[in-house]
Amino acid sequence: MYRSAFLLLTGLLLCIGLTACATPYGVYADKRPVEVLKDDSMLRSKVGDALRAQGFTGINELTVHAYFGKVFLTGEVPEHQRAKAVQIAQGVRGAEHVTPHWFTALKADTENDTAIKLRLEKNLVSTDGVTSSRIDYVVNNGRVVLLGVVESEAERAAAIKAARHTYGVRTVTSYLFTRSIGPAPLQTPQTERQPKSM
């Protein structure tokens, strides 16, 4: 009895695993080799751990992404701590380059950002030529940052356009890149400024 229950459970888990890998929302669509995905995941985790160990806490304040050894820091971090966050990330073994994208603090509207995220995901999924499982994004008071490795310049352009046409999005910054071109921009730290009211 136990053996048949175990075999049934194993079969169900295998089916679920295979289905997840075959959907457009799984790892299947990511064009990074498996070993690169593993290295990037470990790097992201190590950078996150190093930042938390130095007192950088809270997913809303700072997020970490990594692609081909390049680390991206995004969030609301006080000006006097930004250089320290970059320095900590640069000190993690495997981090080839660190690109920060800092938001200036605005009155938080988490509920609105949640709605924007849902609309953005829907737009990315429904846009021809865009595989949303390759694209990560951060939404902060309507300011969107797109990150990830895409298949082509056309996919990058389509994803940016979809984000710009998402209701509630105020600004879009892209750190999407193709493997052949590399991420751009890498050299200049970016700080989102409050958009001027019209």
C-alpha cells in the first residue's frame, strides 16, 4: 500500500515538474545555459546574503538580479548607503560588474504597484515575440525597470513598448540585453527622479 502511494506521488510530482518545464513560464524559455543559470542564481543569493549581513534588508528597499555574472541592484536606498551597497556587491566572488538603479523615495503606493505588476505581466505575456519568462521587472510607484536576457533586439523593443503601454506606468528603464550585445548601459549608475507634473 505504501509503495503504490509512493509511486503515485512520485508520478504526480514528475508530471508537474515536466509540465512546469514545458510551459512558457518555466526555465524552458531562458536561453542561458543551465550552468550559467545555476551560477547566476548562486551569485544573486550570495550578493543578497552579503547585503543582508551588512544591514540591507527588505525586498522593497533593494532587489538583486544577476545575468552572466553581471549584478543589478534596484531599489530605494538612502544616498549615503548607495556606494556601500555597490561595494558589497562588487566584493562578492563571481560578480563581474555591478549596475545600480536607485529610485528616489516617493509616497508608497503598494496597492497600485501590485495592480501595475499584474497588468504589466499580462501585457508581456500577450505581446507577440516576447517571452515573459526571460524578463524580470521591478515596479516602484509606477516606475518600471526591465531586466534580463532576451533573444533579440526585436524582443527587447517589443517588451519596452509593452511596458510603456501598460496603464499606470510612469517611466520605463530597460536593462534587457541580448547575449551577443551585452547589457547596456553598464557604466552609469541610474537614479530615477520624480517625474515633473504636467
